[in-house]
Amino acid sequence: MTIGTFEFETYLKGRGLSPHTLKAFTSDLKQLLEFAGGRDISEDLISEWFRFMKDKGLKNKSLARKATSISAYSRLFGLGWKIPRVRAEKKLPAALSEVEARAIIQAAGTTRDPERNSLIVELMLRCGLRSAELLSIRRRDIEFDGEMAYIGA
């Protein structure tokens, strides 16, 4: 085992990380050390390693985890390495088809409280609300003007 890997693994265990995360973090460190091939690890070598991993086809999500792993190692041993910042891609949720949206609206109308449930579904679909946003609406946020209702912030 390379110098520091045992201490790193012990440190990670002490932080209460899951066995899967522990294995991934120690594997990331071992990959960097193998890439270094006995050379001193420097910020330039780390940047080179990240470019190499990206060229191998690793996605940003994996690279971001590797950055977290190596950063934790650097902090533990006070190495002060500047690790490249990598942001995991955020995928947009898939939109419902018109047929799926109509089916949900229709199903909402057949429940025990069809008015309430239809309103919930209509608000979510027409306004693009997420469930957390919908659940945060309070009665005081709603203004009525005749048959129209306005939701304020």
C-alpha cells in the first residue's frame, strides 16, 4: 500500500462514509498514484491526470467525484493542492407527452376529491411547478378576483 493510502482510508471510515464511497475514494487515489508512476504529485500532474481521464471518456459526474476524493486527500495531509473544479452535468427532466398529460388530468378527475386533484395537476402541468413548489403554496399566497385566482410569492 502506498504511503498515506492506509491513513486516508482510516480517515474516510472515521467520517462514516458508506462502503461504496470509501471504495470509490480510495480507488480514485490509487488511480492517481498509478498515473503518477513514481513521479512527485503536483498540481500540473493532477491537471494532466484529469485531462487523461476526460480523454478516456469519463463523464463530469465521475470526474467531479475524483476531484472530491483527491481534494479530501490533499486536505488530510495539508498538501494544499489546487484541484480542477468539475461540475457534474445536470440533466433536464423529460417532458410529458400530450397524451401522458391528458391521461394524468383525466385520472385526477376520477379520484375521491376530483376538484382538488384536478387543480393540483393543472397547476403543476400548466405552470411547470415541481412538487416542492406546489407544496409551499399557502392560502395567504392566493388572491381571488371573481373567478380568477392569482398566486403570489
